[in-house]
Amino acid sequence: MPETIGTVEVPDTALIREATALVREAADDTLYDHSRRVFLWGSLKARARGLEVDPELAYVGGMFHDLGLTTKYRTPDQRFEIDGANAAKSFLRDHGRSEQEATDVWLAIALHTTPEVPLHLAPEVAVVTLGVETDVLGFDLDQISDADRVAVTAAHPRPDFKNRILEHFYNGMAYRPGTTFGTMNDDVLAYFDPGFRRGNFVDLIQNNAWPE
């Protein structure tokens, strides 16, 4: 039977159930509840913008977007966003979704920390960024009704979420600092580690192998 949280319906399908179980097993309460909220906020924001989004694809995008921060899915040398994107793509292929559908969700997750670009791509890409920007950055909260906000946060609470998600970001990236170059993620490393030194794009240009 479908689950309804506020005015969003979570479909009762095998894919949804298996995605939920996978993330529930890999993630702690902070990441699990955050991921569910990302799907819910994204669905509400997409609806407000008149975007037609496949709910199963939106669900996998939201649920898998931070899997690369977990010990089970993170890798030693690539961006955490790509870890989650790869897991989602493999999951969707295994569940009979098309290559294009799996690729759209891959893009949704891989680009969810890249401002603006996802909002110009397929709805299944945009919906994840809309959800992340709502839950982490508080963007456009006035576009969420009070009733939906209460229902979503009752189902998936946010105890000390700002500090806890920052700790998750740091713990998931501190051992692979080079992967944060060119992203907003290096802000997190700089916040927690005074000794962290950001990569510099100008230095890369001026000191590269070209002789001039």
C-alpha cells in the first residue's frame, strides 16, 4: 500500500522497497532521514514547477544521493557524488530500468552539489537538486506549505541536522581531499581542518606543462 507523507505519495513497488532497504542498511538515521526528505521536498518543488517526474527515479535519486558518504559505498579516490551515482545506476539497471533512465539518475546524483546546471536538465535530474537545496540550504522554504513541512519533518525529523550533516560531509571526504577540488565541498574541509589547503585553478593553469 502506498505511503503518504503530507501531500506526497511514496509508491509501494518492489523497486521502492528494495531501494529503501538498501539505504536503511547502509546509512545511519541522519543520512536516511535526510535522503527521504530530499525525495519529499524535491517532489513538492517539482510539482510546484509543473515538472512531471517519474516517482521511482526521483526516489532512487533522493535515497542514493549521499550513499558515497557511507562506509559501505565510498571509494578511496573519487568524489562521493560519483560513488552514489554509480550505485544508483547499477541498481536501476538491475531492476530493468532503461539506460537513459539510469543515466538521468546518475546525473542527478553526480551533479547534486553543482549549482544551477541540474535545473536545466531532465526533471529526474532537477528533482534531486531541488530536494537537496531545500533540506541542506533552506532554499525557498516559503514554497512548501506549513502542513507539508510539519508532515515531512514529523516523519523524518531533523535533530541537530545542520551540525550532523556537516560532520558526515567531513568524515566522508577528509581522507580524499583532492576530490573536493573545484566544488563547494572544499568549504567543509576548510571549516573542520585549519591545515587544509585548497587546490587553486589559477596555479594549475600557470604551472602546467605548457612552456609559455
